[in-house]
Amino acid sequence: MIDIKIPEIGESVREALLAQWLRRDGESVRKDEVVLIIETEKVTLEISAPADGILQILVQEGETVRVGTIVARIEDVAGKEDKEAKKPPEKSVKPSGEIAEKAPQPESAGPALPEQPAPEISPQPRIEPAAPPVLDQGVIISASARALAEKKGIDISAVMPSGPGGRITDGDVRLFIEQHGFEKPDAGSAKKESPRAEPARKAEGALITHEETMRKPMSLLRQRIAERLLDAVRNTAMLTTFNDIDMSRVQALRKEYGEQFRKKFGTRLGLISFFVKASVAALKEIPEVNAFIDGNDILYHNYYNIGVAIGAERGLIVPVIRNAERLGFEAIERAIVDFAKKIEENRLEISDLEGGTFTITNGGVFGSLLSTPILNPPQSAILGMHRMEDRPVAAAGQIAVKPMMYVALTYDHRIIDGRQAVTFLRRLKDLVENPERILIEI
């Protein structure tokens, strides 16, 4: 037997949620085949089979376990067969008490007696676990959840799924029972209507409406996000300052060189790379924005690890572009694409999330016009980008329509003064509005 354990993920990670078993109990698996997806407070990880064999699941999906817990075992079928083949020949006991090996009996010279057929013993059929049935609507439901629903007389299409991939779990059915008080109808009684059915009419003709609620446990990642945000609000003196940026020059550069950039590097020229490069230049001039508070000390960083917030289904994840001061536009854009792919494929590692000194978040991709981002402790500042839209602005004594973007800098007032925050944003604005200065570093 080979154990499958929850691996050590990072010093701060103590437990993990078994989000989804990709193989069923009793199935054959191959070495390095992904059999389990786990969620932690920081990342989602795939767990592979350590060897070929039969999977024996010990902990069901949906359970939260400590790091190091054995959640399954792999039975080495090949090794088992080898042991069977190497067993010594069966021995029998003579009447005298001596032990002799059983050997094939020689053919008798006498007349052959009719061979008595041995009683047939039907082998115990091996019961394969049934695959979770798929409903017409494409929703997967576990066998235990379906059995419970049938027992209580519940229309399964009325149950809201919460499991991975839209799976209806046993907990979803129990939650539905708690909310609606369903019981199995008596024989001959009419089946209760689903709460999703058309509202029933009272005898007087009035409509009866059904108020639906759903309770769903927070994921470990969402719990961690909530905890960190509350810590930031409680333990820092947050303040936000704003500015707006004329994006005309950046857009002109992207339009003129974007296709050449894509053909040469295989990735698009986005907006984030301009803001990362401009932020690094501004951080060099205002080092407090790149510093941390450590007790009664200020910890200054002479490197620039820029966290870039990426929205995912499970929550906002902030992978870190390390030593961004050494990277060009292509390397920055490539890093962001690689992080997004890792998040989608559950390959993000703890090391991808640690060590950031400054964060950039772009709410503009979701249509945000203006916001006040919350700090990502222990960092002292975070830059918020927003949607770009054409607005009339005064330029050279005339009104012109230009692509404008609001930016927001939230900072810890304990370490960063208003003058430093405003100076940082003005420098950022100047660099983005004149991107050639980024290239020649003036």
C-alpha cells in the first residue's frame, strides 16, 4: 500500500479542503495521473497518484483535513500478483505425520473412473461504484444525494448545487430539507411541488410566492481573504488619493506596435506592463511606498516585487512578478499570461504568491469607474486601475475628447504621508502619459 497524503504546501498553510476526487474508489489509476484537487487558503492544487494500482479513498470530497493527513491509498496490484506467483507449493500431511508436498498424481493403469465434476462456486461479483448520474440539465449528483432526495420525495432539479463542477452533494440535499421541511409523501398523496415550480394559487385565487435562500460554506481561500481584509482595516491607517491619466499616448503605441509585438513575442501588449514599469520608476523615487512597517522599524526594499491581482472563480488571487525592475515589457506580459494559465489549471504554487512589495489591481476589466482598494498586508500601498473611457477634458485651452482613466492609491498613513502619496501618483501619471520616459528612464 502506498499512502496519498496532503502535502506540505507552505509554512502558513495548515489544512486543505478535498474539493474533488477525479477517480472513484476502487478504480485503477496510473502513476502521475491527477486523482484529487485540493483547495487551501491560498491556492488550488492537483494531487497525482504516486504509483500504478487500485485507488482506495479514505476521506470523501468536501472534507477539510490537516496537512499530512492520509486521504487515500494505492494498492500495488503488480506487486500483489508477484507475491502470489512466488508462494511455495501447497503441502499436505501424511498419516504418519510427515509433511509432503502435493504433486500431480500419475495416471492409473486401471480403468478410468468417470470424473466427478467439482461443485461450482460462483465467484463473488465485484461491485463497481456507480458513477454519479448526470441529470438532463447537465448537473452531476452523487449517489448518496440522489438516494436521500428520493427518500424525502424531493425534486432534485430544485436543489442548488455547491460541489465542484456543479455537483449536487449530500450536504446540498440536507440543506434543502432544512430550508423547506420536505418529507416523503404518503402513498396516495400528491407529490409536493418544487419551490421552483410556478407559484400555487390559494383557494381565493391569491398567488403564494416562495422566498428562496441558500447557505453555502465559505471556501478556505475566501475565509483567508476575509481575514486579511479585516486585519488590514483594523491594523492600518488606510487613506486613498486619486488622479486621472490621459491614456492617448499609450493607446497610440499599442495600436502602432501591438501587432509587431504579438508576432515577435507571441503575446499581446497590454496596459499592465506600462503601469508596472511606471510604478517601479515611481517607487524608486518614493521608497516609503515600497516599504513595510516592522514593529517600530521601517523595512525598506531595494527590489521591486509587484503583485498583480487576477480575478478567479474562487476569489482574487495576487501572484507576484519578482524583480520587476529587471524585466522588459515582454517578460512582464509573459509572466501575467503564465500566472493566469496556472490559476486556470490549478498549478499555482505558494512561492508564486509570496514576497510582494507593492500591488496593482485592475478593476477596469470588470467595468469599475472608481474604487478605493484595500491594502494587502504587510504592504504599505496598493494601486487601483479603472476602466478607460472617452471624456471631454481641457487641453491647451481647448476642450478635447480623450481616453481617460482614474487611478487610486490606497496607502498606510502611518508610513506614507499625503505629500509622498500624491507625488507618487503624479510621477506615475507623468510616466504613463509620456511612456517614452519609461524606456529612457527620465
